[in-house]
Amino acid sequence: MKKAAFLTLFLAFFLTVRASGEEGKEKKMKVYSVEERGYVEVERVEKSESEWRKILPPEVFRIVREKGTERAFTGKYWNHHDKGVYRCAACGTDLFLSDDKYDSGTGWPSFVRPVAPENVSFAEDRSFFMVRTEVLCARCGAHLGHVFDDGPPPTGKRYCINSAALTFFPLK
């Protein structure tokens, strides 16, 4: 009887420790940092909608948290040509390089690829009676825009991104 109780207690303790260790691992992730020229381990950014609303400007909140879209040809970066890195406006994660930006004629900043595949994630978007691929910041889940298969070489991709979802960091 004592053996069974001890075994049950030990098993419960082991599973609890293991589960808490796995939770901690899920909160960390690796992203590519342009400044560090390599991968860095960072904490995932998890906030409630009310916390996001307090720290983000209203237009940024509408785009990145409510999956909004800015009007074409109105965003800060659609016709921006400085050299540097475009970062997530919500959490600062590096997302796109100016070297990968091109004029798609759509009125939104367009890129052929992200800085690194790990820095973005994707979700199916079935809004407006269409099926599109939504692009999200992998670290904080911010809605960035959409990716399409009509871009130029070398990837054939067009990452069509809202300016309000981005900040710009110049590189020398």
C-alpha cells in the first residue's frame, strides 16, 4: 500500500515538473536579429487586448490586433527607399530587409521574403469571401498583412504588409 502511494505521489510530482518545464520552453523562441547577425533567444510576447490597447497607437492597434488594413498608397512605408530593417510595430522583432522590398504597384510595402522564416508565421484568412494567407509576427502574433504567389524572382512571393504594422531601423 505504501509503495503504491509513493509511486502515485512520485508520478504526480514528475508529471508536474515536466509540464512546468515544457510551459517555460514554449515561452521562449529563436528569431533572427539583423543587428546581432544571427539567431537570438527571446521571450514570446503575450498581452491581453486591453494591455495592447494601452501601449499601441489606435491605428496600429486596429491593424495589428483587429486585423485591419490601411488604405492603399497612404502608409508611411509604401514608397520608402532607405536602407535598413523593418520591425514589428508591436514588439520590435526584425521582419523584413529593405534589400528585399520592391514596388508591387499595390500601394503597400511589398517584400520578396522575411528576414528569416522563424520571424513570421502564417494563418488561413477566409474573410471577405476569399481565402488568403495571413502573415503574422511569430513573436507577438501581430497581424502584418498577407502573402501572395505573384511576386518577382527569386521567391515568387509578395509579402503585402501594412505600414502601420512596421517600424523602420536604418542600417549603415
